[in-house]
Amino acid sequence: MHYPRLFSTFAVLSLILTACTDDASPIANDSEMATATELPADDNYRPVYHFTPPANWMNDPNGMVYHRGEYHLFYQYYPDSNVWGPMHWGHAVTENLVDWEHLPVALAPDSLGYIFSGSAVIDHQNTSGFGSKENPPMVAIFTHHDPVGADAGAVDFQYQSIAYSVDQGRTWTKYDGNPVIPNPGIRDFRDPKVIWDEAREQWLMVFAAKDRVQFWTSPNLLEWEQVFEFGQDAPNHDGVWECPDFFPLPIEGTDRTAWVLIVSINPGGANGGSGTFYFVGDWDGETFTPLSEPPYSTDEVVRWLDYGRDNYAGVTWSDIPEEDGRRIFLGWMSNWDYAQVVPTTTWRSAMTIPRSLHLQTTDFGTRLRQRPVSELKQLRGTPIDIPGEKLAAGVHELPLSDLPEAGVFEMELLFDLVDSQAEQVYVTLSNESGDFVRLGYDRGRDKNEFFTDRRRSGKVGFEERFATELHRAPRWSNEGQLRLHVFFDRTSLEFFADQGEPVMTDIFFPESPFTKGVLEVYGDGHMRLEGGKIWPIAGK
């Protein structure tokens, strides 16, 4: 949970003093939550099928948990402005990962500070005593951030606290004994993620501590003991570590399970600004040991979860039923380099589409792959088929003119690299103003990489770091087939290459909708297209 320094000591003291009074404000009284704002009139930049806040500022996804048929999404939210401010937890639910219902603000600032990022679990055995086995409590674990201490230059202004709900997350009570983990004197000490460690029958928490991750265990969510620390000697310390997640995942095609540690970093991302990477290893209840897989061991390469500029602070849902079995991820679709100045007004930022995570053994080690969740298929309209053919070098028009809404579709293309000689193949979307975005694959001049390009995508001058370079990602496959699977939604693209690794997520702001699309082939020789489909997507 990154935070900019925006507020004076006077403003912060006023907020905290207000939070300590007895008046019936949402800050002062947890039982009287702020009402979710009515959705404002749509604008040209609001996505059709991605989650966005009703209005104003949003960043990290928080407290993602499944309970009694509902996926809960809490998120960092400032209901009074479209830039970062005193953090609350916004709240929404869905039964199908597609149709979202906005609910009142769940957690608001109090005398201990702002409500920073964290997680939520269902305490099925009622180890905390907050509910019962018949009605297990939903427990939120989050960072309290004391803005007065932060502004005064202290280092112990962040600590871990909890709150609970016994009515499916509709109302919340903060624990009287907060904080449950005081700060030992570490400036960046935040973003707890908790899961139930089934094998050892204990709660397991990970959170960021400056440039590493700490592991804590508890029998009841109230009393915690630190058992391990990881990351001091790991690669990638160009920025502060944030928003970790930790969970077991089977390695597909084997009888083995490994543990995945996800970490966000700001700055230090794969293509600049904030970004997210991961480790794969073993957990014995006391120690996390990354797998050693030469020549791509964790000591030699950073494994990026997303090579685009706009997937940050992502974490996974807890308590998804065993019969479902998926580990589902959601990220904040922006970047701290420019998140507060993007050209939207009534709302700021969206979430990525939900993605299921999978471990697979490859020629490049055990790697994490992402797949769009199957629930997204219900948004598809009648597909437009693209026949297979040998594409000569040049420009080939894509059949986008019949789409119900320009720039809102899903596309999948499959190429045969064995029977192709061309150096590059890429997709370009454009409009009458000459704005365009582009993505594709380049194997010319000893390259073997995917790329996205938003340098001339429309409004790009609002921040100098927004559109300076191509975004590049190495190809982590030796297969003879090349797969380009892309979701476009007005102002974003999510590019799932090959079998979902690498993935690239980027946002953009064209002057008018992208109405044209072409497939371009560059270099001597042809590119063999085996076929493809374009699905119009309707929002719900």
C-alpha cells in the first residue's frame, strides 16, 4: 500500500480529532457506514466490463474473500476526492465475478489512523471467538496507518489490526485490542495477508517490512508470533516491497504442491514504476525456501507476474470452495508513476479482470501462468471467425466494424511459428485522430519477445513517464505455436501471450474510441495464421 504525502499536520490532526468524537459520522461510528455513491453518468474512459469505483479514488484490492455464494472485494478508497487521501475500505460483492453490487464503505479511519491494505478470512472454527461455528465470523486483517506519526517523521506509525463481521461483511466491529501486531520500529510495515495453513492447523500471515516479507503464525487471529523473514538477499530491491500474498498451488501434471509468494514493488517494476513479481518454493511451517532451478534460479532472474505497466498490488481470494479449486487473482490496473493524474475526473482507476493462477513445469523452470476466469465467457457475443491463411508481409484488416461498441472485445489468434519466416506480427488499434495502441511478437535481430506500445495512444502528456518507451516481455516458451489472447475495454488491454505467461496489462486514453484494427506482418516471408476469433463483449 503505497501512499503519497498529501496532507498537512493540521489537516491530519483535524481528521483524527473528528474520528474521536461521539457524533454520528462514518469515521466516528463503525455501525454507521458511509453510503455508496450513486454511479455517475458514464464517460468515454470508464471501462465497460472491468470493476471501477462508483466515484472518486480507488487503489489496492483488499480483503478478497468468498463466503456463502459471494465474492467480496474490498479496496483502498477515498470517498471524498479523485486523488489519494485518508484511506477507507470500499466494498463490493459479486456472485459470478462479472456482476458487481456496490455496498457501503466497510471500514473508515479512526483514532488509530487510516485503514490501509490487508486481507480477510472466514474463521470457520471460530478460533477468534468473534462468532460461532454455526455463524463463523468474517475477519479483516489490515494495517492501521497513523498519519500524525508519519508526518512527524516517526518510524513506528504502521501496525496490524483486525475487525470482524457476523453478517456477511455488511457491518463491522473493530477489535478492542488493536493493534494485534505493534510496530517494532520499521518505517514500511504493512499489508497483511492471512490464510489458514491447513497442514499445520494455524493461521499464517505475511506482510511487507520495508525490503522483505515477514511470516507470522497464530492459533486464533489475536495472538501472533513471528517465525520467519524472507527477502533480504533476494533479487529486486529497487523500491519498497508491498502487498505480499502467499499460498500453496499444485504443479500441474505432477503430484507436487509448491508455495507461491507474490510481492509488489514500487518503484522497480519490469517496465518502470510499480510492478509485481513472484517466487516459487517450499514452506515447512517455519521457513520458505525458493526452488533452485538453474539457469533461471531466483538468484539470477526476477519472475514478473505482469510485464505491463498497469497491474499492481494484486492478491488472491481466500476461502474459495475446495470443489472449485481455483486460486483467483485481481490487481489494481494503474501505476504509481501517474495514477493520480490520469485524465479521468469522476472516478480514478479500475481493477484487472479476474485471473486464475497455475503452476507449470517448463524449460525455464516452474512458472506461474494466468488464465482469464471462465466466468468472463458469459459476456461474449456472437464470435467473428478469422480464417487461417498465410499472411504476406504487410497490413491485413481485422473485422472490427460490426462490433456493438468500438474497442470493447476479446480476441484470440493462433500462429504457426514453424511454418513462418516473418520477423514480427502485431495488432494495431487506431481511430480517426491517428491515435493507436499496438501489441505483438518480435523475433527479429535475435529477439524473442512480446511488446506493447502506447506511445501515440491519445492523451499521453499528463505525466512524462506515461508513454516514453515500448513495454517488452521475454517469451517463456519454446513451442512452435504462438498464441495472442487479448481483452480490450475502451482504455485498457490485457495481453495473455502463449499459455498465459507472459502477461502484459496497459491502460491508455485515446481522443476518440478505437474503431479500426489491423494485423501487421513485418519482414521477409509470411506469417502462418492458423485461425482466430473476435468476441464482442457486453458489460453487465
